[in-house]
Amino acid sequence: MNSTETSSGQFLHNLILFGRLLRGLGLDVNPGRMMDLVHALRFVEIGNKSDFYHTVRSLLVHRHEDVPLFDQAFDMFWQKPMEGWTTLDLSVFGGKRRVRRARITPPPVREEAAPPEDNQAGSPPADQPPVLQVTLTYSDREILRHKDFADLTGDELAAIKHLMANLVWRLGERRTRRRKPGPGEGVDLRRTLRRNFKYGGEVLEWAHREPKFKPRPLVILADVSGSMERYTRLLLHFLYSLAEGLDQVVETFLFSTRLTRITRQLRGRDADQALRKVSRAVSDWSGGTRIGEALKTFNFGWGRRVLGRGAVVLLISDGWDCGDVSLLHEEMARLQRNCYRLVWLNPLLGSPGYEPLTRGMQTALPFVDDFLPIHSLSSLEDLAEHLVRLDERRLARRQRRAIAA
């Protein structure tokens, strides 16, 4: 590291300013990462721009989508000083961030007026480098988060799809019957004997096992009937992002007058190609709704294969049903018994003054564990948090029971 810059402290000051700039632009930069960067720069020749750039980027950028924004900020910040102030303008629309630069010429200083010894507040000293300001322009992301999917325009739909793809999905874990080596209470006899062969068979070291946990299976049953037509397009993008965002396989079914499994069609990195495969596989788009018959087909045809191992079921529908109510009552009861938790997602629930007055909704509600809205991006974020908290609640109940016992 250059001794002149190190002794004056000017380089460290600029490095802190650059970290503040990146944080203002939305990157996850915290004091701990800045301390790691300062420590790492001791082993890097900062006079080599390439080495300095890659060191800073590897420690301060942790998301691939932030690399273009970091490159613009780096090139703009670590350049030769220019006259005037450099203003970085961050624009956010549709999840895309970009930096614009504008030069602002400072007001001229009269020659006859001698500068005062103590500068007034807000006026930069003459020996200080140009001031770097970060300006956040207006963003409509907050409005989009709470706007109903049925009221979105074409541009807003594209922005919502991009934001939806960045949602982080994580399910709770289930305890399996298998065990793995670890500091548990159970004794692993086979590993214990093998470990003590070196002592002539005398047991001096004990090997233990602990429970093994795996992510919970997720099953989605989505209504694509005529009453759900306003939400179908974004609903499919939600199903794709959910299937791609989880590590385990997500079993996905669509139903209107019949049930169709689309798990294989949703696989792949290209969302548009996957959705085209789904549209060709489903033959009853925007038809009538027979929820009871669709659930019967699922329970008897797929339930035994996909509902084992403590699966969570997401049933997405507005509750409008033109089928047999008694059949719906029977199949909802069977579905709830066979799954770990049954979550009903209704896009109409986000409307003010909504009441579940349809006969299908009134029949199904007694068997629903969680009744949640799915009408906006904020409701999807709430759903992601709710899925994470499922096992936390169960663990809390276990702890309360153990304390009471």
C-alpha cells in the first residue's frame, strides 16, 4: 500500500466514502465487510487498478445483479479529480438500478473577497476533494408492492415479474427417522466399536448420533378457472419463481374442471419457455370450477405419492365452486388429515370488506389451517415469512409442553 496515502489517512477516508456510496445505492455493505476490506488491502498493491478492483468487488459485492451497478460506481468514484461536484443519481424502476452522472459547476469566487478562516456550514474547504453526493430518485416500488395484481398495467406487470423472481423462499425442516453423526444423545455403536479398535477393543471414546432434518415437501393446487382469469398470468409466474426458489421439488397442480400436474413443465431456467409448456399441457383454462372433484382426483391419484413426509399444501382459489358441496367437504377433510398444514390463498381476501360468503369458501374454511391473501407483491412477501415461521411455532409449542411437564 502507498505509504503517503497511508500516513495521511486520505485513502482510508475515500474508502469509507466509497462504502457509504455503495450502501446508498442499495448494496449490502456493512462495517464488518469494510474492516475485512481494509485488512485485505494490506496484501494487495493498490497501485495496480485491476488487483484493487477485484479485491474490492469480491468483498463488497455478494449478488450477481449488483455487479453492473458496482462497476459504474467504481469507475465514477476512483477517477482523476474533476472540477465541480460529481452527483450520482440512482434510479430504480422495475427492480433495475442504474447510475447517472451529472456535473455541477460550483459558484465562482470573487477575487477581492478573501475566504474566512472558519468555513460556514455547508461550504467545502478549498483543500478538500470534490464532494460526492448520492441522490435517490423517486421509486414506485412501494406502490407496486401493495397494488392489486388485477389493476396492473403492462409495464407494471413486467416490473412485478422481475421483483417476484427475486423473492427468497424457504420452508421449514422436518425431522426424519434417520440419524447422522453429531453431538446427540444417542450412541452410535458401530462407529464407537470402530473408533476403539486402536485401544484393543476397550471402549474409551464414544460416538454419538443426532437427528437428521430435511426441507418439508411443498404441494401447490392452483385454480385457473374463469373467475381467476385476472390473476392467472401472474399466478403462473409465482408458481415458477416458487419452484425455482426452493431446493426441493415442488409438486404443482392446476385445476378448473379437471386436475393437471405441471411439475415437469415448470422446470427449466427460461421462465417464458416453461410457461408455454404449461399452457400447452392445460386444456381447461378459464372454465368452470369443480374444486371437490379436483381434490378427489388429487387425493386418490397423487396424495399417497406427494403428501408424505409432512408436506405443506398451498391451495390457491377464490372459492367460487359450481360442484357438489358435500364432495368438497369430504375431500377437504381428507386433504387436511394427510398433510402437515393446509394454507388457502385467496386473491379476493385483500379487497376491503371481503367476506367469505360463497358456498365453496364456507364449506372449505373449517378445514383450512391458514387463510391468507395473494393479491399483491406484499402479500407474497408475507407468505414467504409465514412459511418460514411454520416450524418455529411448532418448536415453541413443544418447548411449552416440555416446561409444563
